[in-house]
Amino acid sequence: MSVAENQATAERGGTRAVAVLSSIGRFLVIAVTTYLGLLAVTFFIGRVIPIDPVLAVLGDRAPANVVERTRREMGLDLPLIEQFYIYVKNALNGDFGTSVLTTNPVMTDIRRAFPATIELATLGTLIGSVIGVPLGVLAAVRRGSLIDQIVRIIGLIGYSVPIFWLGLLGLVLFYAKLQWVAFPARLDVVYEYTFTPITGFYLLDAAMQGQWDVFYDAFRHIILPASLLGYFSLAYISRMTRSFMLNELSQEYIVAARAKGLSERRIVWAHALRNAAVPMVTVIALSYAGLLEGSVLTETVFSWPGIGLYITNSLQNADMNAVLGGTIVIGSVFIAINLFSDLLYRVLDPRTKVE
Amino acid sequence: MSTEVVQSRRDWLLSERPASRMQARLGRAYVTWRRFSANRLAFVGLLIIIALLLVAAFADVLAPYSPTFGDLKGSRLLAPSAAHWFGTDDLGRDIYSRIIYGSRWTLYVVILVAVIAAPIGLLVGTVAGYAGGWTDAILMRITDIFLAFPKLILALAFVAALGPGIENAVLAIAITSWPPYARIARAETLTVRNSDYIKAVQLMGASPFRIVLRHIMPLCISSLIIRVTLDMAGIILTAAGLGFLGLGAQPPLPEWGAMIASGRRFVLDQWWVAGAPGFAILIVSLGFNLLGDGLRDALDPRSGDQ
Amino acid sequence: MSGKTLLEVEDLRINFPTRIGQVQAVRGVSFSLGRERLGIVGESGSGKSQTGRAIMGLTPPQAEVTAKTLAFDGIDLLAAPPRERRALRGKRIAMILQDPKYSLDPVMSIGRQIVETLRTHERVSKAEARDRALAMLEAVQIRDPARVFDLHPHEVSGGMGQRAMIAMMLIAGPEMMIADEPTSALDVTVQLDVLGILDRLVSERGMGLIFISHDLRLVSSFCDRVIVMYAGKVVEQLKASELRDAQHPYTRGLLNCMPRIGFERHPLPVLDRKPEWAA
Ligand SMILES: Nc1ncnc2c1ncn2[C@@H]1O[C@H](COP(=O)(O)OP(=O)(O)OP(=O)(O)O)[C@@H](O)[C@H]1O
Ligand SMILES: [Mg+2]
């Protein structure tokens, strides 16, 4: 290899590295500013809007000396910018203060509630994708057919129905009338004492310990809320799949694939869907994030002891530390999923590999 | 004879060589309208929204009972009947009447949110798009940050701090729903910013303020209207969710979300108390969704199948 | 005409039902093809592509295709069941599309797309399929086949993409090929390379070729015979060598539009269109 060629190769390697670095850099800037934004907004909500943040945290029945001490503890005598700095530092350490309601550190409560929320949202997204993607594909392939109409109606209702209301009706029908599912909770009371969770995902824990009676009971409790969430994610996922697939199926490379003599099955599933899969990842991730966000409503309806229920219970008791802690945690996961899906998009799509 | 007149009027509207700006505009509107009304579902959506407006306007005439005072002694938790179409609630109030009055609160929420959020988005988007450079970068970063937030949870936290109430709920929803409008307005601004037409206005010495206000903002309106219509259902659902959690409208306001919350306690036995208001929410959201889809398809034929 | 007849088209008609009524894209086209090169020229919208696609069986589902005869090697294409037509596609009749940027699957490597054609039509092992794909890439004059095999379509130039498509369509050894403006999306310099490759492969393998193009001069230098289409009809059919003696005013118009070196043309001629030609 000649010197000039060598140099050219090195240079190309160099610009490639710069490109990769700059895209990582951009990603970091986006991630950091977004998280700082989230903290700034919650700081604003917790410290700036309330006329007296101490009362907002302690409630107005706290004795005067406690109020005074808390005021100093919260650093409210410091300038606002310094307060924000401390706030960010604490938040990064997972310190959101103490919950008035449970008297625990907020982070401890959240850690306990978190698996319940994740278990529910994950099962919901799983149901939604496993049913929603094939439905959307079929609707696109048989455009205008009965199945297409059904997908359309499922989507329209999913976008229009209040989730908590549908949950209540579900309870009336499947719990009270048909008695197919168990009452709103995570487990029957009997098992609350005999069962020791490991990961906090009850279905997983029960299966790992071979306690199939617990597994069955957990399943009877989770299936209704998970199906409800699954329906919402299905409505969104099937509709988006349909539209991505219609777009792919109208591309020239599909004509070329037909000209090669490929079967329709192969064209749809190996070519069109593989191309649609790239944007689908984002859609599924967004739907997952949406279910996490919607947990405040579903968990309230189904008395599901996750972060959503924790937030709403704290709201009712004006427990601001807990509300904001929960908001930050759900917000962080939500943002992380958004960022992550963006990254995954780049990995899946060969066109974005070299930039 | 009359068909001939209709025929020629149609031709006049569809003429490829309109003689006046008026004719061209009417022609465009006619084509859009034909595409819109050919979409039966969109038409149903329009009818639902018109019905909502009429019900809200004539609530006093349509409602047989008072929405806030009930007969505590004789008519608590009655099942649906001829006297009370949707039954009565725990305070003996007629649910049908409450739903009719509730339509006013639904309209109140969507209109106020639209009136607050759309101008914020419009302002941020057009300024960012027209100014470019750092202004653009910073404004859009802020927009993207807000876009990455979970809206419902954030609205919840806002109302928690501001205190429950329907005005605060409206404010919280508005604060979390302007970013998409800013994005749209910026995109539209960028497409016209360098057009000869804007250049001409600049040459005539118009101030940037005037250009943005008089020449750019009006161009963004139609895409904003579509987007706002599409968002209406989401706004209604968020407001109802806040109401359900006790953060939105407070008793005894006949707001539909709050009505579901108060019916929740008896839902296993008296399902209609929570059932009817939820159904009302479903129908109205459906109406907005159908209307929004139809508007989008009619004004932007490319997106027809998507 | 050399050899036996491969394709027989008689009175081919293609109708698209639309909201404003029937659009007759092709209205009674007849021709036949042996192991030779047939050019189809005509302006945009004259029905060239639809004719080609109807032969392949790739007409959009809403369209109606009718013909007195549409036969490939004695097989009545319109009566053949879909399965049989599919077996013909890629195996015995191939088609090259205009723009490699859009006609190759963007998320599948070029090699896999070529192998896919082969393995759809022949039972071959993976290793053998790979070897044959590499040989085919070499046949379309790609210098480093092993490297290109693993590349994705966006990583190659337009000219290389079009060669990859030719490889993908020819690997199963078809007897007839429809090339729908195979070089219109390419740079002028690359056009000639690709045409050269196509030319060589067609004559080496003795394929029948239908070459669709806007470019009358290109067609006349590349093909044995030329069909001129206008508004869904064949207005003239003649040997490429006799193009200069074309009778029809539309063909003459097309010929007149072509710039010639050494002649200044002012004003530039405009193509004349008379409604009676379409009648
Ligand atoms: N899906 C369709 N619906 C309705 N009409 C169609 C459709 N596809 C093609 N056509 C009609 O068929 C006619 C012929 O189209 P075709 O693609 O064969 O033209 P062409 O000669 O290949 O033109 P070009 O040189 O631009 O490729 C067009 O005038 C068009 O109006
Ligand atoms: Mg064509």
C-alpha cells in the first residue's frame, strides 16, 4: 500500500471516528438536557409554584418548630439557583425526601412499587404487540376487507375510550358478573403472607420457585389490567403497523420481489415487514412508555400497588415529595425509553449505520 | 333545467381557469368539501360535534332535571327508567341531565386548552423558524424536552401543586400540549421563510415582528387546526382522567370524568352511574377523532391511507 | 424474426377503474417476440410499463387485463393459475426496473437478494447458491464480488446497484427479459456500461428482450425492432434499421426532436399530438 493510500485510509478512519463521536455527543447533549429539563420542571412545580413549599410537604397541621427545621433542611433560605443545584444532586442520588404518608424515604417506596408497574406494562405491551403486529399486517395486505375494517374500529375506539372507565366496566363484567378474574389486587390475601418475591415480578418469581398455585393466582389478578393495557397498545400498534405496511407494500422493491417470483407470504413477512420493523420498534417503545404513563389511571382502578397508585394515593394526601419523586422516576424511564428507541432505530436500519 | 344549473355551477367551481381569486378559493373549498363529505365516517364525526355544540347550547331546555340538586329521599341510585333515562346517582340527581350539562364543561376544557396552547406553539414555532440560529436551537431544544415528557403525569404534578380545580386542569393540560404545535408552526415557517413573497415584504421594510404576525402566522393556521382537532380527543381524555383522580372539576360540577369517579364506589351494583358519563366521553372523543382524520385526509390527500 | 416465437401478444387491453371512470392505459396492443431485441418507445403515460407489467403478471389488482392472446412459450398467461405464473416470474421471464435505489430491498444485503431469487426457483445448497451469486456478480462486471455480496443497497452507487439488479434477475437463467427503462436513473457515463453488460448477457444467453425506453435513438441502436406507442396503442412497428423511413407522423415527430451534432435547431421542435392518432 502506498503512502498516499495509507494516509487516505487513515483519514477516512478519522472522519468516521469523528462522525461516531459527534453522534454520541449529540445523543449525550439530548439526554442530559432532557433530564435537566425534567428536573427543572419538577423543581418548579415543587418549590416555586407553592406559596410555602414547607406546608406543601408537611401539610398545614405540622407544629411550628418542625416547619422551621424543615425549612432550613430543605435549604429554602438559599438562593433559588443553589437550591436547584442541591435538588439535582439529591435527585441524582435517588434522594427525593421522605414521604409524609408512609414515613419512608420516597425512593424506598418507589423501589418497592416499581416492579409491579413494570410487570403490568410489560405484559400489556407483549399482548399488544403479539396481537397488534399481525393484525396490522393483515389489515394492510387485505386492505378494505372485513379485517381491515375491524382493525380500524379497534383503533378508533382505543383512541377514544377513557381507559379507567373501560377498566371499571371490565371489573363489572369479568369480576362481578362472570367471576373469571380475581378482585383488584396483586395477589389473594392468603398468599401475601406465604409468598416471598425475589425480583418483585410475581409471575416470574412464582414460576422460578415452582409455586404454581401462586402463579395461577397472580395470573388471575394481572390478566384483566394487562389485557386492558394490551388493548390500548394493540389499538396503537396495529394502526401504525397497517400504515407502515401500506407504505412499504407500495414501494418499487416489492414489485421487484414479485418479479423475482417470490411468494406473497415471503414478500409480506420477509421483505415488507422487515422494512416496517424499523419504525415499528419506535412505535412499540412509545406504546410501552405510554402504558407506564397511563399507570396512574389503570393502577388506581385495579388497586395495583405500583408507582401509579403510589402517586395517586400521595396526591390525595398532598404528599408532594412522593408525587414528585414518582413523577421523576416515571418521567426518567419514559425519557430513557424514548432515547433508547431512537438508538435502536439506528442499529436496526442499515441505512443509518454509516453516517 | 335545474340539473343544468347545478351542472354549470359545478363546472364553474371546478374550472381549471378560475377568473377571480374568489372563484379559485371557492373551487378549492368545494373540492375539499367533496373529498371530506365522501368520507362517511368523517361526516359522522362532524355530526357528533355539531350535536355536542347544540346540546351544550340548549342544555337548559334539554335537561329535564337540575344537574346539581337531586331528590335525596326518593330517588337515590335508581336504575334507568322512563323518568330517569340513565338512572340517578347517589345524591338522587338525574344522570341524563348531568351529562347534558357536562357537555358544557367538555367544551369549556377543549376550547380553553386550544386557545391557550395553540398560540403558545404558534409563537414559539414561528419565532424559532423565522429567527433561525441560536434562537431556533434553544427554542427547539426546549420544545423537544417538553415533547419527551410524559404529559399526563406532568399535568398531574402541575395540578397537584396548583391545587385541584377545572381551571388548573386546563392550565396544566395546555402547558403540556403546546410542543407539537410549535413543531408544526416551525416547519411551515421554514418552508415560506425564503420564499420570494416573504423577501418582497422584507424589501418593503416590514419589521420582523410584522412579518411573523401578518404574513407567516396566517399560513400556519390550517395545519394547526387539523392538528388541534386531532388532539381534542386526547385533551378530553386527559381532562377526564384528571377529573377521575379528583384533580379536575370538583363536585358538584357535572364533569364527566368526575362523575365516573363518584360512580366508582357503586360500580359493581349500580354500573350505570359510572357507565353513562364514560359512554358520553367515548362518543365525543370518537367524534373529534373521526372529524380530525377526515379533515386531514381531505386537506392532505397524500396521507389518505396512512 | 429469429428462432421460434417466445411471446405472443394480441389485442392486449388494460383498464383501470377510477372514480372519474375507466382509464384505458393500454388499448389493443399486439406484437410477438422471438429470441431478439424488441424496443418499445413512446412518451410518458403511453402505456409502455403497463404492457410490460401485464406480461409479468404484475398489474395492480384493481385493473382489468384482457387479450385475445397473451402466451409465453405456448402457455396462456391469462388462463394460468397464479401459482404457475409466479413460477414463471424470475425463472423464465425476468424484469429489470428503472431505479435500483428503490427497487432493491434496503434492509437486505445484495448477496442475499440474489440468492433469494435462485433458491426460490431451484433446490440448491446455501454454499452453492452463494457461489453462483458471486459468479453472477462477476458476470455483471462487479470487480470485488465477495465484498459487494455483503453490502446493502445504500452502500453502492447507482450503476453498481443496477448491475446487482441485473444479477438478481438473471441468476435463474430466464429465457426472456423485460427491461423497463433500465438506465434512465443512471448517469450518462454509467448508462453505457450497464447497457453494454445487458447487451452481452442477452446475446450470450440468447434471451428475448423487451427494452422499454423514452429514448428513440438508444432503442434504435440497441434493438432489432421497434414498436412506437402512443396513448395506449401501437402506432408503428418497424425494423430499427428502417427507422429513418418511418411513416407515422408521431414517430417522425419523435425522430425530429432528437438533437444532432452539427445542426443548430431554432426554434426547438415541439412534439405534435393529434387526437385522431389515439382513436
Ligand atoms: N394505478 C393506476 N390507476 C389508474 N391509472 C393508472 C394506474 N397506473 C397507470 N395508470 C395509467 O396508465 C397509463 C400508462 O402508464 P404507464 O406507466 O404504462 O406509462 P409509461 O408509458 O410507462 O410512462 P413512463 O414513460 O412515464 O414510465 C398512464 O397514463 C396512467 O394514467
Ligand atoms: Mg414507465
